[in-house]
Amino acid sequence: MAFRDEKIVDVLRDEARKMDPRCEGYAELIADAVDNVIRFERAHIFRKSNIVQEISDVIEGVARVIDTKTSETGEPS
């Protein structure tokens, strides 16, 4: 990964950690999602995958986890 790409990932991960947590493990969940999106983007350069669908799947997965965790704990979503 180029230095510029690494810097972008670092900034996104740092910002994810600063977000108000919506549930336990929220910052890690968002940071992992960012990692997945970056990984999909890098793979997309070499194989023309359906990146829009892959990113949508990541976002939907995060939403499902947050919904499950907040419904289990009674925390607002």
C-alpha cells in the first residue's frame, strides 16, 4: 500500500475511534468496515468486481450488528 493510501486509512480509522459509540465495540466495527472497503477497492483495481455491491454488503453488515447489539442492550441506535 502506498504511503498516501496508508495515511488515508489511518485518518479514517482515527476518525472512527472518535465517533460517539452507538453500541459496545462500535469503533472497532467501523474501523473493520473501513479496512474491508479499502481492501475491496484495492482488489477492484486488479479484478473488476462489483465494488458497489461489496461496499453495500459491508454497510448492511455493520447496520445489522449495530441493530442487534442495541436491541440486546436497549441502547438507542
